[in-house]
Amino acid sequence: MKLDLNKKQTLSIAAVLAGGVVLAWLILGTDKPQPENGEHGHTEAAAHADAEHHGEQAKDDPHHEAAAAPQKGPHGGKLFAQDGYGVEVTIFEQGVEPEFRVYTYRDGKPLDPAASRVSIMLDRLGRPPQVFAFAEEKDYLKGNAVVVEPHSFNVAITAQYGGKPYRFAYEQVEARVTLTDQQLKQNNVEVLTTGPARIGSALQLIGEIRFNEDRLVHVVPRLAGVVESVAASAGGRVRKGQILAVISSQTLADQRSGLLAAQQRLALAGAIFEREKKLWEEKISAEQDYLQARNAMQEAEIAARNARQKLASLGGGLWGGGDLTRYEIRSPIDGIVVEKHLSLGEAVKDDANIFVIADLSTVWAEMTIYAKDLNTVKVGQQATVKATAFESMSRGAVSYVGALVGEQSRTAKARIVLPNPKGIWRPGLPVNIELVADEVDVPVAVSAEAIQTVRDWTVVFGRYGEHFEARPVELGRSDGKFTEVLGGLDAGERYAAKNSFLIKADLGKSGASHDH
């Protein structure tokens, strides 16, 4: 019974295998259906025929460009081949400015460079096409111009060898970022246009705020005495004519007594003169008595005038009754008491420096000028003064330039008078001073915020459509707001100004390489 089952299984398997073989033969042996409406299927043979057809076109059409992706050549460049003829394009920049070097091959073997005529056309964003001609040098063809950075462009290669034309093309992108208008708005990136600007060349100096010595007063008593009262304190604000202190002075008492005596003698001499004059006019007394009385009155007038002037020179004023020794010291100006050198009961001399009062409504910003910059600094030049300790800025004009150079420091002093209505500028405060040396009009300038560094380049990101591409620039003068562009950008080009560092950050994220 077991043997019969094995035979049945064997027969079933054989039948299935036979049916499969027949079915496979029928499928493979059947002709493929023809497409309708005269369209032909793209068979392997047809594909091969198409390739041959395109090859013939490449031979007959001088404008045909090989579309195959380049391979890496023996010299590390981009290698293109067509019909056995090969061109390797490199950008060489070791010890020289970047230059094109082209190597040619036939069936993979190097060719004499003189046997080929080659030209390359570069098409950059925002620039007219640039054509490079080539000449033989050693075992390669060398381009006739520098390949400026960045090496981001479309390249069209035209070659002539053996009477046949060859064309190749490739694209190379470097230092480029794509940003839409919406992305620019979201990131607050400002786009401006290059153009002319007025730039002031600035001289950076260090300085210090000082008292305006034209408005600084040293108060001395001019009379010796003893301090009876002090009304002003250091740091206090005083008004012109305000009493600062009161001193008891015997010298002042003597002067006032002398004035009183002179005034009384003058009054007596005046009365005698009037009496003698009347008697002389009435022919009662002699003329000699009249003349003596007049002379005595004139001498009394001189003595009284002299006493008044002495008292006035001491600042004691006229005596109004009371204590003859009372001497009131008053402020000669409005200002701040910056120094006080007397106390109650103290005996002071007539030349003691008892108060220093400063009018701080204006101050001096005094700066140090090195000898090499002396011819640059002129009276009347505008300057900006900035505090180093906090955010504060003021503008003024140079009012004085020193005529002497220090023997040890080899520097001169100059100063600027600054308005100080709020008292922000305090004497002794260190400041930075930016002096506008001269102003010039430049044809092309960019905002100082636009200048960035990429690799070892100083760049500005130019905008071309939705692309921003780093443009290495040569810069000239700058005043902190605008910077002159000597090369790398033309007038009328759009560029990223405010927040341009965000584009640099995106460029770093993209990992753009320096691919040759």
C-alpha cells in the first residue's frame, strides 16, 4: 500500500513539471505585439541605434554639447570624453592666482597640447560671460586670465582636434545660498543697492573729559580772617552772588574805618569850602583863604575815593552798619562747588584757595594727538565723543590744537567743547573720540553691516534672483556706516546688508565646498 502512494506522487509531480515546461515555451516563443498607430517599442536594439544616432549628431553638429557627467581625471580635474577624445579641466592655484589648465587625451593617452584648440566660456550670476583663450605651456594648455573667486559658474568648453569640434559643459556652485522673499522677511534681512556715497575718513583717538577751564573759578578771600560761617558744601550747586562763607577780618574793619574817616573829612572840607567861597564872593575874606579851602576839599575827595577803591578791590563792599569785620565771600558764577578748603573757626590767609567752582554746562574733551596725525587735526573739524563706561555720545568741533609737542610723549593736546546740559559728562571720564578728517564722494559703497568673512575672503553677499552668492570685495575708506568698494561689486547691484550674517550661517550649514 505504501509503494502505490509513492508512485502516485511521482506521477503527479512529473505532470506538473511537464506542464510548466510547455507553458514557458509558449510564452517565450510568442512574438511581441506591435504598438498601435505606427509607434515602435524602445527595444535594446533601438536604444543602441539611438545612441549611434546621437553619436553621429555629435560628429556633424558643432553646437552639440556632451551631457555626460565628468569623471575625475589624472590631474584631479574634470575629465570629459567623446569619440575617444578627452579633455581634462583643472583650476590650478598653488602659489599662483587661480588659472585654468587643460590637458588633452586620445584614447586615454596624453596628447600634445599644441594639437588642440580650446576655449572656455564662464557664465556667472549677474555678470557678462567671460571667455578664456588657451596657449600651450609644458604638457597642458593655460588660460589667459585669472579665474576669480568664487568658483561658481556654468562652464562651456569648446575644443577643436583633428579637424573635428567637441563641446562639453558642466555647472559648479560655490558660496551660494537660496532664500525667498518670505524667508528674507522672516529673518529681517535687508537688501540694498550699491551706489555712490559720501564717506568721511575718521581718525580714532582716546581722550578724557575735563573741566572747561574758561568756566572754572578759584575763590580766595583776599583778606586774612577767621571763618564765622560756611553756607556752601562740596558738590553743591550755587548761583552767582550767593554767599559761600562769612569771615571776620580786622583788616576789613580797618579799611572800612578808613573810608568812614575819609568820608567825614570830605564832608567837613566841603562845608569849609562852601563857607570860604561865599565869604570871598562877598569880599569879606581874602582869595587866599578860598583857594586853601578848595585845595583841602579836593585832597579830601581824593582820599575818600582811594579808600572806596581799596575796599572795593577787597570785595568787602560798602559798610551798611553793624559789624565792620564781617566779610561775605560770594560766588562769582553759577556752578558746582567741586572743592572746599575751609571750616568753621578756621583762620585763613588772604591767598588761601578756599573754594573751586566749576560751570559744568560745558566741558572739554581733551585728546592726545600723535605727531604723525598733527597735520590731520584742524580747528573746526567735527568730532564724535563716546563714553567708554556707558552708552553716551555727543558731537562737537575741535576748538584748540596745541602748538607744542611733548618732549617725552611726542604728542600734542587738542580739545573739543561739549555741551553738558544734563551733567552726563563728568570730568575724569575716559572717552573715545572719532575725528572726521575729510569727506569724499565714492562711486560704489556698501553698508558696513554687509561686510562678512567667508574662508579667507572679505565678502558681500550679492543677490541674483533668489540666490545670494558671496562676492569677494576689495574695500577702501570707511566711516563706520558705509564702506567704499574698490572691486568685486558694480554700482546698481543688490546685496544683503542688515543681518547678512544669517546668510553666512546658512552657507555654513549647506556645507558648500571649494570644488575644482
